[in-house]
Amino acid sequence: RRLLVCFLTRFIELVTLGHEQVGAVQVYAQDASFASFSWKKGDLCGTKEAAMQGATLMCLTSSITPTLMPGDDSTFEQHDWSFLYPPPPGQQSAADAADLKALNRTFQEELAAMARDLDAEMAAAPAKAFPDNMGSCTVNPRYMECAVSI
């Protein structure tokens, strides 16, 4: 079970943090002549097929996903993910549901504490020497979405 939890945690990290770190795919689909996924030797632009593949990839991965934690314009209730882990039908008590909500709230509070620490780090970064003067906004849960949309 521990191996499965570690595997899923790593997978979730790669899908969320990894995509936040490397950026979005939209720029690659904007201009098939400049940023094509492939083009033939000697040609000045990518093929129509490569342009369609890039556009398809952009469409499938660019929809809006929920943020990882509540922002200034949302509430905890909008970020209650406890319903994602339901037990088999007829086996969940009201106490179990309350425990899941409490666990999720604790998770959200820990994310908020991490975000505050990273905000303080970002504010202090300009006064530090290189390379520590850049902060780490890409890992701040305040700005992260839950996952890629596909």
C-alpha cells in the first residue's frame, strides 16, 4: 500500500507541478510554421497534419481546471475534494464523511501555510544573493491548478 501511495503521489506531482514548471502547450500550437512538432527536411514550415496534431493537443489540455487551494475569490467549500474518495455504496457513515471533510480542511490549511511561507520567500528573494534571489512561485499552491485537463 505504501508503494502505491508513493507512486500516486509522484504521478500527481508530475502532472501538476511538472506542468506548472515547464509551462503551457498553447505557444506551440500558435504558429505551425515556427513551432511545428515536425516538418520535412527542406520545407520552411510544418505539415498540415502536424498543425492539426498540435491544435488537438492544445484543445485537449487547455481547459480550465480548479485551483489547488481556495483563493481570495473562493471558499473552502468550493475546494472540498472529500467526495472523490467515496467508500463502497452503503458503507459510509456520517462520521466517515465528517472525517473526510476534516482531513481535506487540514490539507487545505497546510497548503495555505505553505503558500504563506513561499510568499514570504518571494518577498525576501530580491535582497538575497544569486541564485537565491529568484524565489519559487512555480511551486506555490496558491497559483497551481489541480491537474492537466485531459
